[in-house]
Amino acid sequence: MLKGDLMKVPTQPELTHLQLQAMLRDHNIPDSEIKYLGEREYTAEYQAHPEYHGQMMPWYIIGGEHEVPVCDIASVDRVDDDDTVPE
């Protein structure tokens, strides 16, 4: 295998973004639950992941009110209707 033929393994944020995009594409999830906002710079004002400062990061709005970069989303897990807590 030539050096230029190596497969690029996605970072955890890239993988999470791909999982979220597939989930949004394949399921009828209302924008009020989760919506993709596009890419924004992860600036130094965000303290959680200094290793990403200055990088472009996909952002989502969760629950219609929390704008978060994909690197702050810990996991993408399926929740069935049977798994929800009754109101």
C-alpha cells in the first residue's frame, strides 16, 4: 500500500456528525428536537475542548434552545417509544 492510499479514520466529532446526519435523514425527527445549524468556528470562548479552538465544527440546536458544537455531544443513541419516561 502506498503512503497516499491510507484510509482516513474520522475523528470522534466527525463520526458523531455523520451519525446525526444519517439519523436526521432516515427518521422524521422534528426540528424542535434536533436541527443542524451548519458549521461555525469553535472559538476560544468555549472552554470544554481547547484542542478544537480555531477549527470549524458542525453545530446543532437541541430541544429548540441549546446550540451545541458536535464535539459536545457525547453519543448518539436510539431511544424507542418504550424507553421514554411517561409524563
